[in-house]
Amino acid sequence: MESHDTYANDNSESTGLNDWQIKMGWAIIASRAETTSLFFNRPAGSGKFANRLGDAGNTLWKDPDIVAVNKFHNAMVGQDEYLRTQGNQIMQVERGTKGMTIVNLGGNAQINSPTRLEEGVYQNKASGGGSFTVSNGRITGHLDGGKIAVLYNVAQQTPTVSVVPGEGPFYTDSVNVRINYSNANSATYTLNGGPAIPFKSGDMVSIGAGTPIGSTFVLKIVAANLSGQTEKTFRYTKEEPSSGVTVHFYKPSGWGAPNIYYYDDSVTPLREGSAWPGVAMQDEGYGWYVYRAPGWKQAKVIFNSNGNQVPGSQMPGYAVSGEKWIKEGQITSQNPQETKTSATTDKPESAFHGDSLEITPNYSDADSDNYKLNDGLLSSSHKHGQSAHCPLYAVSDSKQQNVPGREFRCKARGTACFPTISG
């Protein structure tokens, strides 16, 4: 419509145009096909040089008619054009079968013109308002004098559906699932092939109450609009409440207390335990940190602390399930630094004769131990190599009595180590 040169040069070709004239001219130019349109932002205030360098210009570019024409320009990319006039003051810029801009430089007018537009009712997106009807190859409607009509129907997007929480296992008696849709006029859901139930976006559906562990539920959502429909299926499985994932992580040298970020990308949408950087792990001593995620059957885990991260940036997390230990990139099902304890006695299990027997319990790879005689009678802790006395008695009616044939069993770290009395 104008440029810096036509506005500011000595000839002032466009300097005298008012805002209305600029809008009318812009509506014709920017609506046409294969034009590279550039809207010149004039200085604010009066005069060519009213602004200093860097000051904001006027706000005509925000005018609703300018905005409507700009959106029309973008929406009509790829459409050819056909120019029509109705009298000598109305210009119609028709773009393929998809849209039309009508510029009325005269008075109030009834539009009645041939057109290639698809049949239907078109709402005017410019400030003139009103609607226009296309039927049997003609467009009709009213347009006030000095106004613009911008007509096109935005293609309706395909419906989308989503659920919260996402599909996967749940570890309670039931789970409440929020079902959502967008760009749809109607939607229904079915559960395990049952009847279709209409719902509104944001409604909740309860799944699993009173059903046995291991039950699977198939939630199907269908959302539709004039452009078609979207159908999506989500699967939920009821798991043991006690199940979950436990991760032990050996903190690298130089790290502070680590966080764990865990997620499951085997379901849609991706399931996150917590947003990045995750949650703090619990210090369990000797450089190890632990985190328990109840209700998770599997996960991928990433550890981080003060800018440090393993696995590295853009790499997938370590895949874990059940209980795992991770040290220096190695994943094991038991603590790699742990040694098994053992407990023995200096005498084998056998019958013994006499009033009592002295036994020496021994253990290895343990800090401390204790023994029990007959699951509680004469329970005590002891040091490695310290003797334990096994007397010949039992308890009956609160009195100690020698009972030949009575078994005495000592448990040290679960190992039965005392012999049996014989009479």
C-alpha cells in the first residue's frame, strides 16, 4: 500500500492517505495471490518525522480489519484467485473455492454475485460483521458502506482425546481416570466392550473397584466432529498394591545428594514420576542412596546433582524393575558390595548326654549377632567365639524340669546350631 519512501520522500506520494484509505487498499493488496505484502507502520503523532529513531509507531497494524485480512492472506496460501466487481465501488477477491474478501468503497450494499466458493454460511471475520450465504453458485449478503468482508471457514481440526492418568498399571482397588477431548462436537467411551456412554470433556470414570488382581480394563474413547472422528484405546491393569520399583544408586565422587528422575515411555502419554530434575533420594549410608516408587512396575531412571547427570544428556534412562542397585553404570539385582554372613558352631548337631553342653557359636562377615534357644528361651547376643551354655531343662508350669529327649535349637542368623538332648 505504501512504503517508507512513498510516505517520507519529498514527493509524498502516500503521505496524505488517511487510515480508512490505507485499510481499504491493504484489504485488496494483501488478499490477492502471489503478493508479497508489507504493511508500513507509520510514525505515531503528526507529521512525517514526529518520532525519534527507535520510538514505537502508530497502532493501525492492530486494527481488527488489518488483522482479519492478514489471517486471510495466510489461510489462503496455495489458492488461486479470481477478481470480480459489483458496480464500480465493490471489489471481490475470490481465492479458489475457500474464501473471499469484499471491499466496499461505496454505500450500503446487498451483495449478490456469482462465486466459486463452496456452499454454506460464512461469517464475516472483519469489523463489518454479518454473514453471507453461498448457494447454487451465488453469494448473497449485506455489507455496510466503507466496510470490508473477510469470508472463509477455518478447516476444523481432527478431534483429539486424552486421559489422566495415562494407561498402564494401577496399584489400588480402583483408579479414577479423567477423560478429555478437544475439537469435537460429541464423544463417547466404552469399558471392556460395554455400551457406549456419552461424556463431557473432563468427566471422570472409575475403573477396577472390587475386581481381582491382574484384571485388565480396555477404555475406548470416540470423539467426532464434522471433519470425522478419532478413536483411541487405553489399557489399565490392576496390580498387587505392594509391588513397585526400588532403586539404590551409588553416588559418584564429587556429587552432592542425588535426585532421581524416573519415567515410563512404554505407555502413552509418557508417565513421569515427577517433573525434572525429579525427587531427592534418601541417604542409606556408605555412598548409597535409595528411592522407592510404589505403584510402578517398571521405569527408566536418570540421576542428577548440581549439573551432573547419568546417563548423559539426550540419553535414555537406565531400565529398572523390582529392586535394583546401580553403581558406575552397572545394574545388579543385589548390592554389589554386600557379602553374605554365615553362622556356625564348634559342635555338630547331635544328641548329647549329661546335664548340659557348652557350644561356641561363630559368625563371619557380620558386625554383630545373637542367638535364641528354642525361639526365645535364653535369648542373648554374643561376640564372635564367645561360648553359649545349653542346659538340660525345659519349662512347664513355671517350673524348670529336666526332660530327657527335649530338643534345644539355637538360631544364629537363621542357622539351627544346637544339638538335641537325649536321656
